[in-house]
Amino acid sequence: MSKKTSTKRASGKSPKSRTSNPKSLKYVYFFGNGKADGNRTMKDLLGGKGAGLAEMTNAGLPVPPGFTISTAVCNIYYKEKQKIPTAIDREIDTHLQTLEKTAGATLGSTENPLLVSVRSGAKFSMPGMMDTILNLGLNDDAVEGLKRRTQNGRFAFDSYRRFIQMFGNVVLEIPKDAFEHEFDSVKKAAGARLDTELDENALREVVQRYKKVVKERAKREFPQDPHVQLKMSRDAVFRSWMNARAIEYRRIYDIPDDIGTAVNVQMMVFGNTGDRSGTGVGFTRNPATGAKEFFGEFLINAQGEDVVSGVRTPQPIRELEKVMPKAYKQLREITTRLERHYKDVQDFEFTIQDERLFMLQTRSGKRTGYAAIFIATDLVAEKLLTPKEAVLLVDPESLNQLLAPGFDPDEWKKIPAATRGLPASPGAASGQVVFSADHAVEWVNQGKQVILVRRETVPDDIHGMFVSQGILTATGGMTSHAAVVGRQMGKPSIVGANALEIDESRREFRVDGKTVKEGDFISFDGLSGEVKIARVGTKPSEILQVLDGTLKPEKSNIYQRFEKLLSWADKIRRLGVYANADLPDQAALAYAFGARGIGLCRTEHMFFGEGRIPIVQRMILAESEADRRKALDELLPLQREDFYGVFKAMRGCPVTIRTIDPPLHEFLPKREDLMVDVARLEATGKKGKELDEKKRLLQRVEQLHEFNPMLGHRGVRLGITYPEITEMQTRAILEAACRLNKEGVKIAPEIMIPLVGLVKELSDQKVIVDRVAADVMKEQGIKIKYLVGTMIEIPRGCIVADQIARDAEFFSFGTNDLTQLTFGFSRDDSGKFLKIYQEKKILEKDPFASIDTEGVGDLVRTGVERGRKTRPDLKIGICGEHGGDAASVHFFHHAGLDYVSASPYRVPVARLAAAQAALSVKVGD
Ligand code: PEP
Ligand code: MG
């Protein structure tokens, strides 16, 4: 059947019968003799390795010749049900002949056999995920040719046995230990300790045994025809693109599945011809610390896989200087040149054959966030990069690693993970498990460190969250309460760890077959999502120590570099960066992180402050407006104090304060808890005040109960039904502003009405705000410049943005609610199914973490366009969680927003991402 298809295809491709001849498409790219068909810009087609080999060849570096079969062929291979069209086969053959000519050797020759390596290489490096085959071209005859040519029978048979083993394992899928078993028994018989102690005869014996293994396991002879070997190996490398590990790796690193891998076929050079040969890998700088030091390892008399497989322990690269000083010097020169050429740290592979150095790979080296900052700032100091280029070199997400407290890495690795959840807020957390916010506070007051474990968190838990080392929940997604608050506080947090079976009444949870009780120690890593049942020590990051004043900036090298890089970013970016902060100390931290405005102050979070909940509850329970006003009068001075602190911390930068947003029942006890209390009191026969109060509370809770609270009585709807709340909040804002004005402090208040979808909702509230503001200013005899605006977080708000902009002096997109309402996905429940959506590729990314540019993004663009049609100078920002996500920041830059607002700990990420977005505009132009 497949044969038939290929014949049909072949005849269909007769040049005359087609107007567009597929042969005009190039699928194979040669490199050798100082010239290559490709270059460094062609990573999409040639993969990272192929593009690097081409570039090095063009630069005149010693690279063994070869050719790259492009990534397009990988996609064709899958499209054609794992077959390669004959035309491409022919193109490969032609390049093989060129390679033979260039090398002066022929595949399978008994005189001078050409040996090649067949290696994978995708656009993004996927270290160790795909397969490689070395020494291809050897067979029973060619091995004798190799022996004659090199005068080294041991080397020839060592190469052959390695090839059979690799081919057997990778192409024929025979387990490695089947070969290792034979190898060990020959070694034992020969009384050899090391592989290198086996002589030619012993290795001949190994080859015989390996061929037998192939026959028995694969039910076929080991193929002697090198052209067949090549085709089978090429296809096996294409297949390895879809192995489970590669798929998982791409999922973790967000690499698309459809870009495919290239296959590089390259003349072999040998690191295993004797003691004057060797092979190694290295980096031009230390990838963990960024230090400018030559970094790497090598092995004498070995082939590449020996270095990585751990069969032999490699030596530090400095030792190479002692054993082969000339090759070492040349390697240093070449890699320094490569670093200058690519203007970045290089990760390279080399082989030395009889003291002659060959370069086999160069690519930009992966590094930690810590190293990234050192390298970027060093390369500018060395005048290799401009500050703009340095800003582009650092992944904004990697900055998080610098802010998070860390575990001792050796200790951490030793302990197995009990489960995994969504990595909501990075950082290392270790402490004793508690199951309630009150216990958290109690225990912390006793000097303990705790981790708050909850099925989910609610606003009422805020005090417990605040004192905990970390927050771990069994449900919830990336914008659930625990995730949002955890990030805002900079608390390591993991949410949606579904495997946790929490029994709050027994104060324990079960996971991975173990029971963890309140008080037991657990640790987790908010960057990876791993949870472990053990105590592991942590310490706060150096940068935070500088920001909170416990460490002097001049004592911290990393802080100085972090600050330098971000100051470059600030000069480049167009977007303003604000922070979401509710309390004065959060605002102060946000300012220290470089936020120059508050984009969202969620006033209701202040209601949970010490001693306030009873007042808030009185306000909610009030039967008359007069009673409600009494409670509000008590809240007024407290709110005024909060706003005063936040304004002051922001030193004259704009502060956007949102009027009350969540459904009121969130401030009341849970219905079930009250029912238990009432039943308990009734059972004990206790009558009186307590029982009456509980009953009244229960009745009100029942009145306030909603089936869909997120779509219920919340946001502007509260301000419309209880105008006195808006009045109190406006008064608190303006009175705080007047006081600061009198103290000579600049202030720029912006009052924001949430959840507006109808222009009249906003008009209603604006009248109240303006009236109360005028009253306060008159009372105080001061004029304050303030703005009234709205959140755009309901799809209808985007659509009628032109009407809303008549009343709104600014917009702030609430992309959390806008995502929830556009998709119809509950932000608190979607954790359950979004994981599966991603696994099934229904969604590439969690839309609550990174903006859905097609759907939600289109609504944002519509809102911007329509809003500015009415009011061209409309100030527009975004304060959903997406404000701290680098990819989303790019989108907001291009959508023409004025600023993004992120939780304080994500402010550095937003600053850097905003600069990168601005640079990408220039590049595109
Ligand atoms: C939003 O909806 O994006 C927003 C910032 O408001 P909240 O998360 O408080 O609903
Ligand atoms: Mg909202």
C-alpha cells in the first residue's frame, strides 16, 4: 500500500506534468570546505544545530563536512504516514555524493570508508530528548577497511560495536541492557575492569555477540548496506520527535509540536582513536552563576555519548590544557571568537582526533536567571552588547528566580515529590502544616513557621495567608483567590494540587499513600509546583534583603546588576508599569520594585484588617439606611488611614482606588458553620442573645445567598443599591488626599468603578463621586485634581466603550473577569478542566495566566479603539493578572495601552517585558 503511494507520487512528480515542481523547493543544505548553503538566521528550517554548523563553516572554523535535512522534511514524514517522498530521497543521495567527494571517502568502502553521525536538531534545543546515531557506515567489510586505513584494529572494532549498539537501540528499539549484558560478559572473560582494556579480539567477539542480539530481538539481520542504515536512522530520528519525553519537554517549555526537527548527517571525527584524541562539551561562561570562566568537561579516548552517559567520569576542561595544550589553546580561541560573533554565551561540543580539533556544535547556552543577569551586564561592560541588546538577552520570567527564597539544592534533590500542583507564585516554602487561617496566626505568634493548606482560600483567610511561608490549595486555577493573593504578597503558592485529599475536620490530608497531620512539616517549590513531605531550609533572596533595607545595595552584586538592567529597560519602554497593591507596605514594596503608580487598590481587602470585620458585618446586616450609615461612619476613618498610607508610599504617582467589588456574603460567616452553631446552641438549651444573633446572621446569610455570586450582586451593582458605600469610600479618598495636600505631598487619586457594562451604571456612580468630592473639597477649602474612570471587564463594556468613555476619564481592563466572562469559564473552578484542555491541545495556554489574544484580546482592542474614538486622550491600563505576564505585556504594548499593572513581585518582569515589546516594534519597522 505504501509502496503504491510512493510510486504514484514519483510518477506524479514528473517535471513536465507540474507547473510548480516540488524539486524547486530545497530540503537538504550542505556545509563543508568553508562554505555552507545555510546560515545562523535559518534556525526554523535547519534547527539550532544545523544553523550553527552552517555558520561555523562559513566562518572558516574546523567543522567536519555534512548536510542538514530540513525540519520541513520532518513534517512531510509525519504527513505522509512516516514515509519520505522519493524526490527528497534523491536530494539526500545527491548531497551524500557531494559529502563523499568532499571527504575523499565513500560510504561502505573497504578502502577508505566514510563514517557519519546522524543527529537531531530542532529550532529550540531539547537537550537529550531526541536520538543520535554515531559511526554509521560500518559493516563487516568497511570495518576491515577502517582498520587498514587507521592501522588501528582496536579502534575500528570499538567503533563498529558502538554503532551496532546505538543502531540496535535507537532504530530497532532493542533495550540497551541486552547489549550491555553481552559487553559485560566479554569484559569479565577477558578480566578487564575498564572498557578501554578490551583489545581488538575481544571487541570482535563483542561485535559477533551484538549481531546475534539484533537477530534474536529484532528478528532481522543487522543491515549491512550503509544506505539502508542511513535511511533507517534518519527516520528513527524523525520518530524521536514524537517520543513521550520530547512531547513532555515541549509541553513544559511551550515549544510547538508542529515545528519538527532537522536531521544532521555529518562526517565522523573520532575522539576514540587513542590517547591523543578526546571529546568534550563546554560553555564560554558558567551557566549557573554567569561567572566569566571557561566551563566544561572532556574525556580522553572517548566518543560523545561517553561524556553524557556517565559511564566514565569526565575531567574538568582546564585539565585539557595540561594534556593537549595546543588543542586547548585553539579551543579557547575559537569559542571566544564564537561568543563575540554570536554576542552571547555559547554552549559547544568538540572532538579532538589525533590532536586535531573539530567543532561539532555551538548554540546559545541555557542559563539560570541569576546567570542571565550577570552575563547580560558583563557583556555590556565588555562592549560586546549595547544596553538594548542586553535587555533582549534576559527572559523576563527568569527574574522571578532572583526574587524567590531558595532551598538548598542538594537537600531538595534528595527528597521525592509527593505531588504537584499549578505553580502559582514562585519561591521555596517550608513549614508546619496548618488547616485554618486562625491557626496559622496562632502558631506564628508562637514562633512557628507554617504552610497554610486549604481546599481553597477565601478572602477571610487573608490574615492566615499573610503570616504563612506559603499557600497550598487542592483546587483553583492560576487566578483563583489563593493564586492572586499569593502572587501579590510574593508568597510561594501552589494551587490546584488535586491529589491532596484534605480532611479539614480531622486536620489532616492524604497524598501519595501518606497521611500528613497538622504540625507535620512539608516543603514546596512554587516555581516547579512540586510538593515534598519534609522540612528543607530556605532563605530570602538577596534582592529583597536590599529592598527591605536589611542589606546595603553596595554589598549585593546581584542587586546592582538587576537594577542596572532594569534601568536600561525603563529607558526603552513606552508602557508605564504600575502595581496592584492594597496596603501601604505593599505599595512601598511596589515602589521599591519600580512601580510608578497603583493600577488597582482593592479596597475590600482592607475590610479584613484587624477589628474591621465586625463593623463590615454590621454594615451588611443593617436593616435601615440609617443603621448602615452608622457602620459606614465607623469604617470611614479606618479607610481614610489606609488611603493616606497608600498615597504617601507612592510619592505623588497615580493611585487607582476601586470601590467595593465582591459579593457581600464573602464578609459573612459560612452558612453551614452558622447552621451548626445554631443547632449546637439550641441543643444545649441555651436561649438568649447569642442564639438570637446567630439566627439573625443566618437569616441574612440566607438572604444574601446567590447561585452564581460571580455573576450576582457585586461590583457597581453594590454601589448602585447601596450608594452610601460609594459615598463613604469617596469621602475617605478625598479626605486622605486633602490631608496630604496640606502636608505638601503630591497626590493623584483615580477613583475606579468596577464591573461596568452599561454607561448609565457609571453615570449613576460618577454623580455620587463628584458630589461627595465637591463637598469634601469645600469643607477642607482645597482643590484636588482627581479622575473618575471604570474597569472594563464585562464583554458588553468593550462593545459599548464609546458610550462609556463619555463619562469615564480612564479605563482599566480587568482581564481576570473579562477572561472569565468571555470564555464562560469560572475563574475559581476552571483549574479542574483547563489542565485537560491543555493536555488535549484544545487550549495551548491557561487563558487566566496569559492573555487569549484572539478572543479576549480582540475585545480589548475593540474597547481601546471605541473608547478613544469618543475621548482621544483616554488613559488606558490593565490590572488583571495578565499585567505581570511577559507575553501578555507584549500584546498590551501593541494594543496601545498606556500602562500595565502587576502584583508588586511581578513589577520587574513587566518592566523588562515592556522594554522588549518596545524593541520588537522597532525591529519590525
Ligand atoms: C479583574 O477582573 O481582572 C480584576 C483585576 O479584578 P478582580 O480580580 O478583583 O475581579
Ligand atoms: Mg474583576
